[in-house]
Amino acid sequence: MINKLGKHEDKEKYARFALRAYVESRKKTKWCPAPDCTCAVEFVSDVNYDVSCNCTFRFCWNCTEEAHRPVNCDTVSKWILKNSAESENMNWILANSKPCPKCQRPIEKNQGCMHMTCTPPCKFEFCWLCLGSWIEHGERTGGFYACNRYESAKKEGVYDEAEARRERAKHSLERYMHYYERWASNQTSRQKAIADLQKAEKEQLAKLTEIYGIPETQLKFIIEAWSQIIECRRVLQWTYAYGYYLEDKVKSGFFEYLQGCYFCAFTKVVHNSEGFSHACKNLRTSVTLNVHR
């Protein structure tokens, strides 16, 4: 009926609605979550949840996040939430600042002197160590770089709870940053590897074919090897999220040993791939020089 009586615009709209209804009504099909991708993906594997779209984006069928094997979906969900939450900001504030005794605004110490002045409009002057008013401080209390009142109170255990809380926050922050920085670094490196792969497919294989007369079909092993590097980088990236939530010390120690072995072996592979990239650049330079001659 629509095809016979409807306008062209109505036919296209109906076709889109029909396709969407078909995809969303089936348990084995989902829309690709990649930005600007309009493809639907069919789930055909019973082995794992990793699926790949025609746009080359790989994602987890179960949670629709980017593919994250061997880490489970719950760990990924907690890790992503932690990276976007304010909890680590609060840990940083607790570990690296103290509240102004008057207005309670967090103050960071960035100079060696213990004489602190709160920001306007408060402008309260106090001692960084004991948090007492600076008016009551001077040479008799230790001058600008020490505080006798603080040392005496510390011996009596007055600051034990506050210092312990700061140390816990500092340790928690340092541990989180250790794993997050390595996770983020591998993510950046993986994105670069993907860009290098796309460049190899578009330019470098054609150059090799032009120079050596080898058909591109016989050079596909290069693309496969590069794809494996991207996959290895993804696995290494998510091992840091897994390691962060691994609380058992024995398992954690063994895991870090295996992770270190994996990293060493993978570093050698990456080094060889960088040698190939450098060789391709030299080939392009050589071809350019020959053309100019």
C-alpha cells in the first residue's frame, strides 16, 4: 500500500521505521554503538561476546561497551564509572589539601613556608601544620618552617586520625593513578595503531606493490599482523582495569608477573612493527627521489 500510494519521502521513512522495528525486535541483532554508524550487527557466536561491525568498530554484545576481553562486563562498568566519578577528585583534595580553619575551603600548599593565607574573601592566616591562627605563631613556636605546637600535639596522638585519613587517601590515589595512567596510555597507543593500520591499507601496501611488483593480495599478512598488534594492545589495556580490582595479594602478585611477561613480549612485537613503518617511510622517500630525478 505504501509503495503504491505513498510519496517518495514517505516510502523512505516507512522503510527506516520497518528496519528499526525489525532490528530492535530481534534478540540476535543490535545497532552498532559507534558514533555516526548506522549499521546493525547480528550476533552469531556462542564462544564470546566480542562482535565486529562493518565500520571496523568492535564492541561487547552484552554491555555494548568497546570490546574488553578478558575483563568481564561488571569490571568494565565499575572502571568506567570510577574514571568519570568525583571520588578520585575527593581523594586528591583529601590527600593534597587541608581545610581552612575558618571557612573550611580546601587549601593546597605550594610553597615551603608554613604560613598560609586563605583566598578572598576569607583571607584567614593560619599555620599549615597545626591549623592554628598565624597571629599566635612566631619564633617561639618554630618560625615559618616548623611548628612546636604541632609536634607536641602529634606526640600526644591528636593528629593521628587526620594524618591516617590523609595517608589512606594518598595511597588510594597513587594506586588508582598507577593503573589509570597505564590503561589510558595503552588506549592512546591503540588508537594510534588503528590509524597506522588504516594508513597501511590505503597507502603503504600500494607502495610496496608498486616497488616490488607483489600483488596486494599477497601482502594481506601485514594487515593481519597489524590487526593482531591492535588486539594485543586492547588486551594489555584492560589488564590494568582487571589488576586494579584484584584484591587477593597472592593472585595479584602472580597476575603482575604474567602481565610483565606479556608486556615484554609485546614490546618486541611493537618494536618490529615500528621498524616496518620506518622502512615504508624510507620507501616513499626513495620513490619521490627517483621521480624527481
